[in-house]
Amino acid sequence: MWTASEDYKDDIRLSQEILNRLIEAYRKIRNTFRFMLGVIPDFNPDTDMVPPEKLLLQDRWALVRFGELVDKIRSFYDTYDFHAAVRNMLDFLVLDMSAFFLHMSKDRLYCAVPTGIERRSAQTVIWQILDGCLRLMAPLLSFTVEEAWGHFGKKADAPDSVFLTSLPDASDYPTDPELMTTMAQFFEVRDIVLKALEESRAAKLIGHPLAAAVHLQLVADSEHQKAVMYFGKDLPELLAVSRVTLENVASLPPDTIAVAQVTPITDERCPRCWNHALTIGTDPNHPELCARCAEAIRSIENDP
């Protein structure tokens, strides 16, 4: 990994500090692969794959984003810019996947109905991205990728070794410029929410983000308001809080795209998903659970 991460067109550098940074980077890559493998053991790509048009919007975004990455990495390979390939792959796995997509998908992966569309949609994208990542990184992290490939739930006709496959192609993944623009605008609002949550935690107003309700003020009919509305009921998941309310206002201070207000939630917490849901107690068979978790438990109990 050190060899690939160095720009051979410049002076080659080696120090303990550089090696320590690479050790940390490798640990993050390996942990991300391990997490992805751990959330798809019950996923059969031959029977459980959700078609692109039925994917949840946030899942479709991740797949489109990976397609963009594939195009970049293959261009770097064509020009022998291996250090750029390593840097871009690391940024994708650490920032796009681990810090955002995988983190916000945990609730669905752990708590949703096991065979429901919400969980299968996330698993579909994680499977496709992991499959592509392993093939894409095989020239750079050969032993690690081959090890992961051996634990990967592959398609029935997949070869036993990753080195008997081919590199993924950007055309294998969907494109959606409108979604990418919308998501970029949503991320700007999300940054404001994350800052408000951090300030509330520092002030001891809340502990865990799931104990928070976020009230968002956005200018009516603005691009950022439309971007937030685009995700509808999935906003709490995307912002990793229990509740989100929206208020359309006529205007905000200059250079302000949104205002986020955080308040603690005092409602009862579901012991299964940790969300402070208003539906706790509505299911007579599982009065301690929220409605979604009660449905998931019934599905598990009825699974033959």
C-alpha cells in the first residue's frame, strides 16, 4: 500500500510517520470491508437484489456515487496514477461510506423487517459496492481483497478468486445528475444540523442524537428546501435523529440556507431501535416496542 500511495514521478518519501498514517488508512479500509461483509450474510445476490428503479433514494445515491468513483479510478489506472487511485478510494470508503452511508443505514440494517424493501435496498447497494470495491482494489491490496472475496456472498457463477474477475466499469452503475445535485444541497443542510447537534451535546442538552428532535427552518421553494423535502419520511434516518420537523419561512439572514433548532425528546424510547417513536405501545403483542420494530419481530417470528 505504501508503494501504491507514493507518487513515483516525485521523490519517494518514507518515514515512520508516513507508515503510521498508512497503517491507520489500512485499518479503516479493512474495518469498512468487515462491516460491509457483516451486514449482508443473509443476502443472496441471485434472489434478493432490488432493481435500481426501486432503490431508496439515499441508496441509489450511493450507487451512483460509486459509479463516478469507478470511472475516476479506471482513469487513474490508465495513466498509472496509482497514488491518486489510493487517495480517492480511501476518501470514498471513509467519508462517503463509513461516515455517512453505512452509518445512517445501520438502523435499517439492524432493525427493519429482515426481508423488507428498506433493508434489502441497503443490502443491494452494499453488496454491489463491495463487489466493485474488491475488484477495483485487487491490484492495490491483493491479499486483503482476496481474503475478503473468500468471505463474500458471491453470485452462483462468480469465480473463487477475485483475480479471475474483471475490473468494474462505470456503465455497470446508474447515473442520476439530478439526484447528485439534490444530495449535494442536502449535505449543506445536514452540515448545519450536525453542528447544531454537536453544540447541543456540548451544552449537555442531549446525549445521544437519537434523543433529539430537529426543527429545520428553510426558505420556501428554495433549492435547499426542495432538496430536504425530496427525502420526506427518511429525513430522521439521514440526519440520525428520532424526529425532524420542517418550517417554511419567507426569508432567512443573508448567507443562511437553513436554521436548525435541537430539542431533547422526553418520549419513551424503543428498546430495540433506540428511537423515541410516537408509535410505542400501539401494538398489543409488543407494547414496549415501536410499530416498526413490532412488525419486524412478527416477521421474524413468522419466518419458517
